[in-house]
Amino acid sequence: MDTNLIQESSTYLNEEKFSRNTILDRFKNFMSLLISNRAALIGLIFITLIVLIAIFGKFLMPYDPYSGELSNSLQTPSATHFFGTDEQGRDIFSRVIDGTKISLRVGLISVAIALSIGTVIGSICGYFGGNIDMFLMRIMDIILAFPSLLLAIAFMSALGKGLDKAVIAISIVTIPEYARIVRGCVLSVRESEYIQAAKAIGNNDFVIIFKHVLPNILSPIIVRATLGISSAILETSALGFLGLGVQPPLAEWGTMLGAGRSYFYNAPHIILFPGFAITLTVLAFNLLGDGLRDALDPKLNA
């Protein structure tokens, strides 16, 4: 009896070790594929830099981003003010750095909310089907029928202006995208043998969804979430530019563009540097998303 127990324990430990080694090998293979993609590597490096700036930006800002002197307004870039000053004499370099954490916060939080809700809706619709699938997906289709920015503007009009309201509006309009992706992935795996085996041994539906289905469809979800951050940053900037999103004096890039558009011909640097920040950040997330898609797609790696 003791010998059988020892053998069973040894077999279990060997299987667990093999499983860990397999996961480690897959992770190493994924990282090598990601790093070998030059565009994705550039995106990853730039995103890392952006995150570090958002965390330690206060140590990099030479001036207070919210205080300035009117006598110093509309100064061109110089050794004193690297990016020049705005219409109120505030240092644009400091404001662009401070705006990094605002844009990242909105992008990450809105994607996290939309991804969580969309994953639950898509999983339920794809796994159970029937009337609940028909009802929920028709709601998603109605939301998708409107341009996302236009719908976000409508929600902002109803909710009011501000950072929190922008997060809610952007989250709501992007939920259907994640719901449809997750639903399609669940439909493709719900009849798989390992799902049928999980049902045969008595696992309930929700255990099967969250333990067996979702872990096997993470690749497209991760890719879409990465690309979704860039979309959320763009929509946040658009709302700020229109005066509906983050409100002054907060140094959000889109809000800075909106405030500086009146001075475009006299002092183009006011909108040039926030515009560059938006462009480079969105480009970095798109490059990383494309690299993740290539590294996680088994068909491309075959």
C-alpha cells in the first residue's frame, strides 16, 4: 500500500514538473519570437519608457505643470523650456510628462473594465447559446452600429465631463468588441474533446468556462486588449480635444491640443509636442499588439 502511494506521488510530481517545464518552454519560445520581431521590440521598449515616465515623471519635470507666468507665455522651445511654454506660460515639457500618467490611466482602466465585462458576456453567449445569446448579442450589435467616438460623445453628454466619466464612456462603447471576440473563440472550442471530458467528470458550466475555456482562448484577447489601449488613448484625446473629456487644468494630451489650437499659426509648438506624444504612444501599442499576434498565433509559428 505504501509502495503504491509512493509510486503515485512520484508520478504526480513528475507530471507536475513536466507541465511546468512545458509552460516555461512555451514562455521562452514566445519571448524569443516577440524579441525577434524588431517592430514589436521597439514598441515594447517605448511602452516601458512611457510607463517609467508615468511612474517617476515628477522627478523629471523641471517646472510645476500647473503654474506659469503670463509674461513667459508662448515661448518657443529653448534650453530653459525644452518644449516651450503655452498660452498661460506653463512649461509644455512638464505638462506632457504629467499627461502621460493620465492617458495611461484612462487607457488601462477603461480596457480593464470593458475586457472584464465583455469576457463575461462573450463567454456566457458562446457557451450557452440560445435565447440568452440572441438577447445579449443583439444589444452588442446595437452598440456596435454607432461609431464609437460618436457614442462616447453621447454618453459624455449624459454623464457629464471629467476623467471618471471619460473612463465609463470609453468602457461602455468598447465592451461589444471584446464580447464578440470572446464569443467567437468560445464557439470554436466548446465542442473540443477536453471540454467534453471536463463535462463528463462532473464539472459545472462555470468551472469549465473559467478553468478550461478561457485559458485556451487568451491569445486573441491579449492582442485585442493591447490594441484596445491605443484606441482608448485616442478616444480620450478626442474627447479632451472637443472639451468633453478631461477638463483643464489637468494636463491631458487631447485637452492640451484643444486649448492650443487657437495658437496654431503663432505658436505651433503648443500642439506639436502633445500630438507627438499621442502618435508615438498609439504607434507603440499597435506595434506591440501586432508582435503579440504574430508570437501567439500558432499558425504563423508552425
